[in-house]
Amino acid sequence: MALRDSSRISLPQRRKIQDLARKMGYRINPLVAALMKSRRSGTPLKAAAIAYVTCYPTRWGWRPPHIDRPDYFPGAEARAAKLGYRLDHFWLAEPGMKVERFCDILQNRAIHGVLLGRLPPGLHEMELLWDRFSCVALGRTLHRPQLHRVTEDHFASCSLAVDRLLALGYRRIGLVFSEPDDSPGVGDRWLGAFARKQMSMAPRDRLPCLWHEAAQPSPAAFEQWYRGCRPEAILATQAEPVLQWLDGMGKQVPRDVSVATLVNDHLDRGWAGVHSDPDLMGSLATEMLVGLMHRSETGIPAAPHEVLLPGEWRDGATCRRAS
């Protein structure tokens, strides 16, 4: 009761016991905590719960169709169920919600594991009482604090895409940052992989990237780059803007130029490019979190681990073998 900060124990006694627990390195076992909560409340224990925490301006703003980003929740939920846990969504941006109250709510429900979903654009920091929980972040939107995370292997994905285009017979391959990413640092990984691949190309085939760090290029800037570089294939961070720009120029894809995307989330659209499975990412993050919980590892880690998931190439109507 003292470790749960129960008011039924005097404050001096609570502090004494909590201080002793810290000195002993004691950590709450989430499975035992869930069992004890079940016994106290008299309700059957069906599954220990894990929190999936988001803080978009709206409760469901993090999920399609409200946003054009991958949804990691279904894969995380399915894996949690197989491991004997229930995955519950919690909205940190609830009106009037304070960090302390939010953390108290989780603890009162015997929740000691937290999966952090992607943060909304422009937000790269989150505040929780980290020492109370085992935590894993999804994606690269969270910069502070540095937690264990599971994310796409952007360097490997770009390398894979260039290799595939080379195998299809293309030599003049251009990279277009067609839309700013909501995870700063992702562009650097794509750019680093592309620059490394260019080192193995003939100098005449090395094309400058079309890249504006803070904003999407204008159609005029793209047309100027295209006519100056004459690419045979375009590797785009997002396919849709590039396809629209080419259509506006009267260019047909893939007759005049092939297009492949580094973010091929919409397989139903038939684009060529690299697909990263959000279900697998959610599943891997859940496995990582459950491992931390079983080892009672809480708080901000001294050595954060990053699990990188490589994508898979998917053929599509926007790319064909070079003639």
C-alpha cells in the first residue's frame, strides 16, 4: 500500500518504505500487480493491461483515416493478446489532464507498461513520470527523452530501393524529397544511403537531390530539377506529389520516367516502392516492452536500444524494367 502511495498509510511511513524500496532496487512486477488488483477489486483477472499512449490534438487523430500515417496499434494489440496482455488506448491530451493524474490513473489500473505512439507533427518531447513505467516508443518522432524504440530502417530501405532500380536497368536515378517527414533525422538516413549508392555509380549518372529541409518543393522547382537532370527513374519520399507534378508536365509514368516511393504505405494504389509493415513494427515493440516489464526495467534507459525493421520492395504500376 505504501508503494502504491495509498493515503491509508501515513505520509512519513510511505516515504520511509518508498525510500527503502529504492535503495533495495525494488521494482513492481506488472503481472503480480495486476493479480493483486484483481483480488482487491473482486473482479476476475482476464489479462494484464498495457497502455498505448497518444497525444494528438484529437483522441483519434493518430489513426487513419484521420492521418495519412501507418497505424501500429492493430499489430501491437494482436501480439499483446498472444502474450497474455490487453492493449488499452490512453489519450494524454485529454482536456484538463495533468501528467501526475495521468500516471496515477495508469498505476491505479495496475498498468506498468507503456507503448508510445507517434507524436503529432511539430511535437518531439513528452513528459511522464518515467520511473513508474517500462516504456517503448514507436517510430522516431519522440526525441526527448531517449527511450527504447522500434522504427523503420530508413537507411536500409533506401539502399534496397536504389539496388532494385539498378537491377531494373536504370542508371540515372534521382532522389526527390517530395514531402517533409514528421520525424526529423529520417531524411538524413535516406540521404546518407542514397549518397553512398551514388559513389558506386558512374560520375555522369550521379544526380543532385531535390531537397528542401523545411518544406515540400514547388512544382516549378521540381520541373526545373527534372529538365536539368533528365532522370530515368525517380525515388520519391512520397509518391503522390511527384506523380501530380509529372502529370502537370505532360509526362507519363512509367513510359517517360519510372517512380518508386520510399514510403509505400498504400499498397492498394499500386505504387512501386518500399513497404514497411506497421503490424510487424507494433508486434516487435510489444515484445520489447513485455521483456522490459518481466525484467522490471523502468524509467529512462541509460543505453537506449533501437530496433530497426527493414522494408520490403513491392513492384507496382509506376515502375517497369528500363527499355
